[in-house]
Amino acid sequence: MRRCMFFAVTLLILPATVVCQGGSTDSQTLQALLAEIRQLRVELRTATVAAQRAQILIYRVQAQQAVVTRLSQRLDNDRSRLTQNESEQKRFTSAIKHVEDLRDNQSEAERKEKQTDGELASMKMRLEQLNNEEQEILPQKMELEEELRVEQTKLTQLHDELDRIDKALEQTAHTPAPH
């Protein structure tokens, strides 16, 4: 009977001890879960902010790329105008020289007939206009080249910042989460 009594008391005490230990373990488990949930919230917030910053940066890159493209087109246009202007100047210079050579070889009567002096004057006037246009285009071209360099530098900086964010996110993705 003592044995039965001892057995009964042991059965009553043992579950109480296990329940007390289980309560402590459950509390620790809940605390660990709560800490992990808090850490996940922090990481989610950080990832969300990083994604938003990256998105803003992408929009800035697109806008900057549009500025660089527009300036490049304007600069190409000015370069084309200068090339065309220079070629036209060479053509007029050659034509003027040719007309002057003809005029020098003609008699006074032939000059009056062919009106080479009028042609020569109009060609010289057009050559002067071309020179003036060139003088207007050159400073614009130089200004555009400088502005393009500045805008390309800004674009490069934005690309560098995107690369830094990408590397940071990549490192975060490869870093094991603390337990």
C-alpha cells in the first residue's frame, strides 16, 4: 500500500513539475517568436525603404537619361550645321576665286555682258553670312558640349548610386538571418 501511495504521489507531483517546466519553455518560445517577428518587421521595413529609394533613383536615372539624350541630339544638330556651313563656305570660296579669275581674264565689255561683278558680290555676301552663322553656332556648340559633360557626370553618379544599392541588397540577401 505504501507503494501505491508513493506511486500516486509521484504521479501527482511529476505532472505538476512537467507543467511548470512546460510553462517556462512556452514562455521562452513565445519570447523568441516575438523577437523574430520584430526582427522580420524591421527587415521588411528596411527592404521596403530600399525598394522605394531604388525606384526613385530609377526615375531620376530615366529623367537624366532624357536630358542627356536631348543635349546629345542638339549637339549633333549643331555639329551637322557646322559641317554643312564649312562645306558651303569652301564651295563659295572656290566659286569666288573662280569668278575672280574669270573676271581678271575678261575685257571690260565681256564683264558688263556677263555681270560677273554682281555674281561675285552676291557670293561674297553669302560667304559673309556663312561666316556669321558659324560665329553664332560655335559658342552654342561649346556651351552644349560643356552642359552635356555635366549632365553625363550626373547620370554616371546616379548609375553609381544604383550600383551601390544593388550591391547592398545583394549582400543583405546573402547574409544569413540571425537566429
